[in-house]
Amino acid sequence: MRMRLATLALVSLLGMAAPALADVGPGGSLQQAIAIARDFGVVGFQQVQYYDGKWEIEGRDPRGKTVNMDVDAMTGAVLKVDRY
């Protein structure tokens, strides 16, 4: 829980442009996970957390639909994308 809040706070405060956000999860960075989510159309982020080897991302697309996705922290592969 603490890591999730800290991660979300950093994303909010630094606007995803800060190179100081180095590797947070083993093998994959927060910046890489956010870039991958943006490639899938996520424009707003509600929650980003690292859990069990993957980044779990919840956000919104340009039409306001919720997007939940999982990104493998080691490979950057998108494991799941749900839109509703």
C-alpha cells in the first residue's frame, strides 16, 4: 500500500517527465510502464502500482473510459488490457 501511494504521488508531482524516477520495480521502471500504457491510449492515470513482477495500471482513455492493464516489469509485455 505504501509503495502504491508513493508511486502515485511521484507520478502526480513530477508529471512523468522526471528522469530521476529510476527503476522502482526489479527490471522495469515506472517510466517504461507509463510509456507503454500511453501507447495503448491511456491519457490519465488513477493508480499505478508494482505487484508480483508486473505493473498494474488503472487510467482513462481520451473518451473517458476506464482502462486497466498489466505490464510485465521484466519484458514490457502487455499481459492484460480491460476497457469499460
